[in-house]
Amino acid sequence: MNLSAVCNHPMSNIDFIYSFNMERFSVIDHFMVPSYVFASHVKAVTTLHDVDNLSDHDPLSMQIGLLVRTFVLTGPKNNKIKPAWYKANRADILKYKNHLQSHLHDISDPTSVLSCHNVKCCNEEHASLLKQYISDIMRVCTEAANSTIPQTNRNVSHSGHRTRGWEEHVARVHFWHNMWVECARPRTGVVADCMRRTRSAYHYAIRYFRRNEQEGWLSPTERASAG
């Protein structure tokens, strides 16, 4: 696999990782890296002997330096308005159901496909009719929602600037979620822990921002001062 163990690196400062009653010591955890990383990019390898670590395993730490190219999208952000189901009340939902039911009746059923019981059917006409049937249903659902359900609001004004309060109270707590996504959504580790701690704060900020968006945004402190 052309991999090398960093415990053999000249920058390695590993004494032990596992201890048994502080009598027997061994190195049982390892980082394996590609040879080109081992040769040029490993900066430090050490064991973290923290006094508050109650485990008999000590963490293995490695620092690497790699040139990573990043790409920044400079084009306009797509702020497409779409149905906001969280804003819909019972009357909106009822209108949606009636609209949907009325227009679904206008879609003709592909009887030849629905009556086919061949589980290994390879009829191209059947496949085409089925795709069209699905497309028609999706189109009707979308049209019903767009005409009866309240729309989302853009968080960007017409001048291209974010609405007041967004950066201070929403984007700030969303940082760790973005970081978690960029790190391939890890389930464990520092990034995952930070994402979980800030997730509730982010959703609270989103709800608060949306509630006050129509009224003219006030921060929680300003709203308390205004009574």
C-alpha cells in the first residue's frame, strides 16, 4: 500500500502510548501515511500525556503540513425562493390538499404499465410511460405547494447585503456546522462535538431571526430594551 508508520519518523518523539499499571509500556496505536507525506510533510509526532486523562491509553498526535488548494465561488449565490412549510397554517395545508387532489385527477394513469405484472419487464415503452407518470406527479406537487404555501424569505437584501442581524446571530453559530460538513460529517472527534454543542444555538437563532424578519430585525438585547 506504500504506507509508512510515523513512529519511525525522525520527528517522532513517542515514548509510550499504553501503560499497564505504569509498569509495562508499549506503543500500540499508529498513524500510517503515504510515503510522500512521510518524506516531506510530517512536522511532529508525539504522545499527549495529559494529567487529567484517566485512561490507560494516551492520545497520539501528529502534525503535518500540506499545501491545500481551495476554490472560492465568486458567482452570485442562488437564493431561490421556495415553499416554507414551517410557515403554513391549517388553511394553507387544506388549500394545498385541495389543489393537489384536483390536479392529480387530471393526470392520466399509464394503465398498460400499472397492469404489467412482469417483475423483469424490460419494455422501453413501459419505462418511458412510468418516468413521465412520476414526472407529472412531481410537477403537480410542486405547483400545488408554490401556489398555496407561504414562500421563504431571502436573507439577502436587494442591494446584495445580508439582512441586519444575520452575521451576528446566525452565521456566527453556523460556522461549526459548515466546518463539520467540510470534514465529511464525522460522527466523533472535536469537530463533531463542537457541531453538536452549537446546533441548538444555531436553530434557535434561525427561528428568532425568521420571527423578527418581517417586523424589522431587533437583537434580543434591543428587543428587551424596547419592552
